[in-house]
Amino acid sequence: MIQLSAIPGGTMRKTAAVPVLALLLLTGCTNAGSAASPQTASPSESSSAEQPAEADEAATEATEEQICSELLGADGKGPLYQAISLMRIEDGTFGFVGSPDAAGSVDETLRGLAADAPPVLEPQLAELTQAMGGVLALAEPSTGAAVTFDPFAWTDTIGDILSVCARYEVGLAKPAAEGASAAYPGYPMVVNASSVDYRVAAWFSGSLMDGRLVALAPGLYGPYNPDVPDLSLYYVSTAVAGDSAMKQAVFPGSGGTASWSGVRPGTEEP
């Protein structure tokens, strides 16, 4: 992203070197080097030339982390979670389930974050704020505004943002109560990430070793590691995502991080 600028340098002409040498012999001056350009950059000069570029890169990463942290918020209550909760999308249908005031507040917050978005999130947040126009139209149908909400674009955009930001928020889950797996026949089981809710799949995007998850309960998942075949061990994992109600049932007191309402069992589950 960032190109380092080379420090100019060159070889002095022979005719220029003679007066400089004479000046040194006559005066004994030790800083006469300031009268001529150095042939090569010293290690310290090279280091100082690289530092601005490295600082710019670090600032970009910090901005990405800052925007993601603000989007996710604390305990699963950030504006991105709020935006997701405004819409119900399942079984090929969709509908608005929030309040007009809540939708307006979320829209305003997202637009503010989009204005400062780093390049990695700029297009996704632009798409999200555009999609929020359709959400607002659904929130207040009495205004007569045309509804242009596209549920497929919505899920794709939300998924893209989650896949970027998930690494900045760890899903903290306390160990499940003993016998939790017995309460849900057929669980735990290994499933393909492509078979589960788009929000869960996006959350774990980029962190799966072979594209599979462990379904711990209906709508509740952890990342699968082929080197850990004992599925009972996944009930003490710190990375758990899925349905908010199910997460509290299996991991009481674990908070709202990486959980959403209405996460149904995937197509490969009982």
C-alpha cells in the first residue's frame, strides 16, 4: 500500500572533491561533509526514511481496528449488531422488526463511521449505508417512500463486514454446564460452514482450517480443528458464535458477543 521513498545520493565529481579536500587540510574542519552530498545513506538515515511509511501503515491498521471496535461495540450491542437486529431474514422472506427511531439512530451512527472508514471497509460501509435507506423505508411505510431493500445484498454486505471485523472481538464463552451436550440429541457434530446462518459463517470466515464448524447446539457453533477430534472439548472453547438465546442457555453469562437473534440450525443439523 505504501511505497518507501529512496534517499537520493550520488558520486561526487572529481573536480568537486579537490576543493573540499583542500578545505579539510587547511582548516582541520571536521564537519566539512556538510558541503557535499553523502555518497550513501547511513543505516540511521535509512531507518528514519522507513519510519514514516511504517507509521502510516500502523495508523491504517489502528483505524481499521477502531472502526471495527465501534461497529461491534461492547457485549454485542454495537451499531452493526443493532442494524442486523432490525431485519428478519429467513425462509426466503424478510421484514422489519425494529422501531423507526432505532433505525434512524443506527443509520446516523453508521453514516458517521462510514465517513471515516479505512479502505478495507470503505466499500462495505458505503453499501451498508445505502441499504439502510431501504430499511428506513420499511420502518416507515406511511411516508410512501419506495422500498428498495435487497435481502441478498444486505446479507452479503453484513457478512463482508463481519469477516473483516470479527478478529477484533473475541467471542468469550464460559465453560458449559456439565451434560450440556446430552440436552441436545445429535450434538455436538461437525458441519460445513456453508450450511449455517450467514452471520455465523461470516464471523468465522478466514479462521477455519478446513471450512468446517462444530455445532454445539441448535444454532450454536465453534471453529473445528481436525487435530482435535474429541468434540466434547469444544464446550470449553472461547470462540463460540450463534443464536443469542442458545448461547446463554449453553454458556450462561457469556455476554452477547458473536450472537444474534434468530440463528436457526443449519441444513446439516438434526
